[in-house]
Amino acid sequence: MIRSARTAQPVRNAMTDRVASLLRAQIMDLELKPEAPLQIHGLSKEFDVSPTPVREALNRLSAEGLVTVEPYRGFRVSELLSYDDLAQLLRAREVLECAAAKQAVTTGTRDTLSALRRVVDTMDELARAENLDVKAFNAADAEFHRRIVETSGNRFLVHAFDSLHAHVQIARHFQGRPPMEARRSNEEHRRILDAITRGDDTEVTEHVTSHIDGVLTRLRSDLETDQDAGVR
């Protein structure tokens, strides 16, 4: 009996991972609209799994801020964050990334800097396309920022960065991001990387702050456009 239970655990974890990944994608792509109810039994039928991995997946997404749970109402998709909430989230990320990027100036190696440059080059290729692959660009964007924090060598900064789930929330607002906007964002990434490579810890923090300012400006523009169009 004990051996059987231990064998079953990784299978259930794999199911939870799969369900969480599918639901996360649907929420990020706005296939599941903000405040849409999430019924455990309905989802278990849709994904052909028992209710347990669905419940575990929903709890995991709740920790990421994509799902909320209310007494007597159950789970539902979280509302999109307001601009003020996004600004606070990004300013918290700015503090972490400035500290990490400053450390990365001294802890970065040829390999870690090459890996960062490959991510920036990938985003350049994506941004030059006639139709931007938003999912791929957002994924590379998130990878770039996390790699900087990892390069700092400070595991507490990495944990704090991951706990914000900032990219998850921001990406929900950047569906339909135009290529020009992506190119502008990646120019900011390249300036951050160039400053790290040169070993200029003052300039790198300035570029991180400038990039966060740019993200906020683009978010405000997108939110105002949506409001004018009556979207969401």
C-alpha cells in the first residue's frame, strides 16, 4: 500500500502541472475572461482528470494571483489589475531588479552574459516579424528578467522575484502587442545588458528604472485605448 501511494504521487503532480499549465494559458490568452467562474467538476470533465488535481491547480494559480477563491462562491478568474496596482507591482519589481542587476555586474560570467544576449537576440527576431508572436515574446521577456536576477547569485532575490509573478499579470494586458512596442521594449533590454557587460553598476540601475518606466507608459496607453474602445 505504501509503495503504491508513493508511486501515485508523481502521477498526480504531473496531472496538476498539466491542468495548471492549460488553465494558465487560457487565462493569459483571455479565453477565460476576468471574473469567469471556475467549476472544479466541470474542469475535471474538460481535462479528463479527477477533481483533486484541478483543485490543486486552482490553488496554485491563486498563489500566482490569476485565480481568486471566495467563500460560498468558489474559484473564479481574477480581475485584471488596475493601473495603480500594476504600478505598485512594477515598482516592487524595480527594487528587486535594480539590486540584482547591480550585483550581476560583478557576478556575471561569460556564459551567463552570453545566455542573456541570446534571449535578447531571440526577442529581436520575434519583434522584426510582420505578426508578433506575443506568447513567445512575453516568454522570452520573462526569461530575460529572471536570468538577470539569477545572475546576481542571490537566491533570496530570486525567490522574492518569483513570488511577485509580475510577468504573469503584465502579460494579460499585452495581448495584441504591436511589433513596434516590442522593439522599443527590447531596445531597453539591450541597454540593460550592455551596461552589465561594461560593468557600470550605476548605469545599469538607471536603465532598469527607465525600462520599468517604459513598461508603465505602455501599459497606461494600452489601458486607455481599451477603455476608449469599451474593451473588458
